Amino acid sequence: MSEPEPLSLHVPEPAVRPGGSPDFSNVKIPRAGAVPRPEVDVDPEAIRELAFSIIRVLNRNGEAVGPWAGLLSDEELIEGMRHMMTLRAFDARMLIAQRQGKTSFYMQHLGEEAISCAFRRALSPGDMNFPTYRQAGLLIAGGYSMVDMMCQVYSNSRDPLKGRQLPVMYASKEHGFFTISGNLATQYVQAVGWAMASAISKDTKIAAAWIGDGSTAESDFHAALVFASTYKAPVVLNIVNNQWAISTFQGIARGGSGTFAARGLGFGIPSLRVDGNDYLAVYAVAKWAVERARRNLGPTLIEYVTYRVGAHSTSDDPSAYRPKAESDAWPLGDPVIRLKNHLIVKGVWSEERHKQAEAEILDTVIAAQKEAESYGTLHAGGKPSARDMFDGVYAEMPPHLRRQRQQAGV
Amino acid sequence: MTMIEAIRDAMDVMMARDEKVVVFGEDVGYFGGVFRCTAGLQQKYGRTRCFDTPISESGIVGTAIGMATYGLRPCVEIQFADYMYPAYDQIVSEAARLRYRSNGEFTCPLVIRMPTGGGIFGGQTHSQSPEALFTHVAGLKTVVPSNPYDAKGLLIAAIEDPDPVIFLEPKRLYNGPFDGHHDRPIIPWSKHELGDVPSGHFTLPLGKASVVRTGSAVTVLAYGTMVYVAQAAAAESGIDAEIIDLRTLIPLDLETIVASVRKTGRCVVVHEATLTSGYGAELAALVQESCFFHLEAPITRVTGWDTPYPHAQEWDYFPGPARVGRALVEAVEA
């Protein structure tokens, strides 16, 4: 037998880096309407191919086509449009506010608005999301107060979280929005536990877990899948694949697997891939998965194929790790423009109405911002008291914290 | 009642009283736990109240956190404290901080039980005492009972507590008080007054220490197995030590400690865990801050050595009555 060749290590690289021409030829996009819509009680084995395709409803002409279409009324679609536009305007204002030094940090949703806004519509009151930092559409579409959100971003005197959390790490039980950790993947398995608790309690509520492509590499992701699979927890397991984990392309977390959705197959979990920039497709797939959970059929894994158009956060510059024009080349387009075109094709919307709506929404956001800023910003005006810092570590303050608060003189 | 039976009884009492109490972990359901602490609970309360889990500590604690935020009261078992590291992120970054970071929107009434400590020839993966890794974390409570009576009362209090509690069970005490003399047979709990545990519901407050031996020469601060080692050391050295069983590390009953040290003027801290940055360092700092002008000798610590927990050398590692006794003599003679 001959001597073996020396081994070599495979380190994946994205197709293109800064300076190169954007190339998404490896992203296989099926035509809209091509993927079948199975019954919710389908045998997961029978729909394995759904983990490798992409469910799409809106075609290039702005028409809604195929078996996943036709679930939302014109009014609901226009409302969805407004939610996405509101989130986009909110982000734009908060980004500027961060640059003006009114807060320390911000994370925007640009390009990913459809996912959280459409998903929210599929849930019922009492259901619980365990979101990451890029699902504020769940709050916007759920009618949470923008002023409260901004007060949290500013850590001001009206911050519902009393200045204890990094900006955008909102929490609202009433709005089904679990307190965002900021640590990655930890909440994925908590969502499964919450869903198990609902089943143990013979309740009818379900949970939704959220994670990004990069964080699926965390062991908590795998723990979540095994627990969800074992106990058939009523949970929707969402993976937002926006192609980039800060500067690391999705291939580093995905490894040899064809898709992130394919991760679910080994656990026997129905796993679907969906066009994350298609409001109608996101809603249709979310509704399918929510119904499965609600009917005690167990978990569903959904991979949303999308693109993070902006920076990861206000702390990084994407031009250092990917081509500047890459977002323009993204083959699934922009979620706002696609829904707008669809509404225009349907004859219920126009460029003019869109501009008008944009102006109205901006006014509303600016009004909210003015009010929020009247309660202070991070470095100016009202802020939570230093005394607040010592509260809420425990239900009842233990003696050692009482002593420390005394020492702090607050 | 053994400590195992007392712990089981506490869970039994709480599961009967409150259907929100659920119990799960590795081998916890059908088999009843490798130490038998949950034996019979699945048969009595059904598979959705007491069940086996995949071997995934972060999964056990992560799902338990989700359940607690839903409104259940999970009391989960980590098979050995040595196995808790995969769950540490869930404990530190999540359970401990939920109330604080959400300003009370979400809370986490959760008990994580784990057998702790050495003395069973368990080697480095079945013998560690990681309590300082919990006491260092804001938002956790840490309890270490030393006898069946306390174990039951403290575990019920822990399950009823609105915040996450780490409940460390010294496995060397499960079947009887162990005084560190490994070559002598242990006295079973059935022959010990603290093995006499009332039936039904009762609690002991978290944050209240117990003076297990009154004395005037030196104060010994101990918890878990070391409570009995300290008692043996006092008896064998003839030093009239006042021995305090802390029972709860956080919150700490500093009042009882300070009153004792102000009386004796001397203090020896004893724990199984490694010395450096151990909980004994915190105790020594607190005692000197509060009792400096009453101290007549340096505060000393008798602890496990700063090595990984060894197998064959277990009894050289374990702080036994001889080492503790020498420290008592030195403190008194200083």
C-alpha cells in the first residue's frame, strides 16, 4: 500500500470578498408557486425536499401564485406593508440617533422586515416569542408602543427596563416578546421549554424560537432540536439566514449541510425553507407551522432565506468583509418593494399612495421620537436612578445588596 | 429518613401541593435518579410531571428556564455538579438575570439540584464542589444542606422561592453524617436526631445559618460535609470551637457569623472546594471587614488543595479532622 498524501484542512470562504463582483449563483431560486403545500399533519419524511427548496409566493411580476398564496386580504396586506415601512423608518431614525450620540448602540432590520412583521400576524394572543435582536417587527406589528421602544433604546427615565439592558433588547410579556438576552442561541432552548410547559399545563399557547444562521452552530441550538423533537413541543423553530454573522459568511456555520433547514431532518422535524423577503410566503409558512404546533402535531423548523442589507450593528462596517454592491445583487430583492409592487398589481396601491404613506409614517415615528427624547437620552436629560440599579436582582433584596446600596449612597 | 429520602419527600410534598412543580433530568423519571432522589415520583405524578431527559445539561436548564418563565416551578436535577458546566451559560446569563434585565416582566422560579463534593472515590468528574461559581453570580441563591431535616425544609423553601436557587447536595452525606474518617463506618441517618424529619410541609428560611456547636475558643464556618469534619476536629483536638453551619451561602447569614466571631475573636473557614477564589475567601473578607477589631488571630482557611480533584489521593486532598484540628489549635495558639 502506498503512503497516504498529507492531510489538508478545509476552511470555507465566501464566493466573493470586497473588491470582487457579487455572486449569488450558488443560491438556487425556484420560481414562485413551484413548491407544494402539504397538509399540516404530513409525515415529515414525505416532505424532506422542502428543506432544500424555497417556498415563494410573489413572482417577478408582483403576482401572488401557487398553493401558498391567497391567505391575506388586501387590507391585511396594506397593514403588513405599513408595519414593514414603520419598522424601516424606526430603524432609520434610531440609527441617526445613535450617530448623534443619543444612545450607545443600535441594530437595524434593513432587508429583513418581512420576517418578523409577517410572522407576528400568524400568532394568537398569549403565544410567546423568544426573539433575537433582529425581530422588532414582532413588536411593531403587534402594536407595542414605539415610544416605549425608543425609551428603551435611549435608556431614559421612562425606559421600561430601567436602563439595565443594551439598546434593542426589549421585553414585553403582554406582547409575547421574551426578554432578549444578547447571548446567542440560549433562548432557542428556552422557547422549547416554554412550549413544553404549555403542553404540560394543557394550555393552547405555543412558542416561537428565533435564531440566526451563525448561532445555529451553538450547542443550545442542537439541545433545542433534540428536546423539541423528543417531547413534540408546540414550538416554531425559526432560523433567519441573512447570509452574514457579523463578518462570517453563512458557510462557516452551515458546514457540509446543504441548507440550515436540513438540520431539522435528522430530528424528524418538518423543515421548510422560505423566501424571507416575501411577506406572503413568510406569513403562509408561519401560519402552517403555527397550526401544526397548535394542533399538538409538534415542532416545525423554518429557514428564512434573506439578506442582511445593513451592518450587523452600529459597531461594524460591512465594506470591510463583503462587496459593497452585494445587497443590490441579492436575488430575492427587497421585501418592501416586492409587497408594494404586488399591491400595485392588485390595483389597491400606487407609487403616490406609497410616498404618502412613507411621509405619514415618518411623521408618526418622529412624533414618537420627540416624545421619547423628552424623557431623556443616554447622556442627556432624564435617566433611571442609580438606586434602580440595585432593585430587581432578586424578588426581595438580600442583606448584602442592601449594604452595597447604602455604600453607594443612593 | 436519609438525606435522599428527605429530598425526595420535599419534592413529593411540593408536587402534591402544587401542580406547577415539575421534576426532570437524566435518569430521573422511570429509574428515579442515579442516587434515587426521585424514585417513585413518576409513578405517583405521571410522566408529564417527572420525566427523563436527553443527556444535555444546557437543554435541561434551558428548557427549565422556559418553563419557569411560563409559570411552572421546575425542580431539575443535574446528575453530578461536575456535569453542570454545559448549563453554566444558561444559569449565569439567563436564569440569574431574567428578572433584572426585564425589570420583572419575566421571572425564573427554578431549582437546580445537584450532588456535590467528594469522598466517594469519584475522581475529578464526580467530586467537585463548584459552589463559588454560583455564589459569584448576581441573581442566584446557593444552598448547601448538611442533614435530612435541613435538606427537606430548605428544598421546599427553594421550590417556593420566586428566584433561581442552586441546591447543592453533599453526596457523602446522603446516607449518613460523615466526619471525614473514611476508615470508620458511617452512622446511618436513622440513628441520628437530624434524620428525624417531620412529614408534610415545612420550610427553613434561605439565609439563616445554624450554630451546631456552641463554643468560646474559635468560630468555625462550614457547610455540607465539612460541618461534621469540623465537629470531629473540635472533639479530637479538644478545642472549644463554635461551629456554624451556613446552610445558605447566598443569601448569607452574616449576622450569626459576626456575633460568633466577636465573641470568640478567632475564625477558621473550612470547605472542600479549592482554596483560591473559593467561597472561603469571601467569608474571610467579610469577617475581617465586620470583626477586625475583635480578631485576635489571622483568619485561616482549610480547604481542598488547588489541584483538580484526584482519585487515588482522595484522602490527602479532602480536608479531614486532622487538618482542621491543627488549624483550630493554631488559631487558638496564635
